[in-house]
Amino acid sequence: MNRDIRLKRLRFRAWHRGTKEADLLIGGFFDRLSAGWDEAALAWFEALIEEQDADIMAWALGAQPVPVRWQGPMMDRMQRLDYIAVAR
């Protein structure tokens, strides 16, 4: 599949999770970082977004331990939470 089409599909899925909180966390992560992702990072994200939003959010926020499958630099980056725009 063409990379641009793949990214458009992933962006849609990242921003249409079902709750605003999940949209901001997962969609914000995608928007801020996806341009620099290689094939492995894209595959990781594609697999991650198949997980339940509550689980992804708990792992990112440190409320639950991250399963071994998701541990690594991508989850470490997600856990920084500096990609979420907060209105002040």
C-alpha cells in the first residue's frame, strides 16, 4: 500500500477512537511523530491501535504496566505526553 494512503488511514483511526481523551492522546501522538516513522514504527502503531483505548491510555499514563509486546522506544516516546496540545 502507498505510504501516503496508509498514513491517511492511520490518521483517521488515530483521531476517531470514541472518546475525546483517546483522540487527543493517540491522534496527537500520531500527528506529532508519524512523519518520521519508518516501516517498523508504522507497523508498531498499526498493531497498537487494535488494542483497547483504555489500555493504550493506561500504558501511556503509567497507570498500568506496559506489556512486553509494546515496550520499547515507541512506547517510551508515547509516555512523554508532550505531544498533547492543552488549551490554556
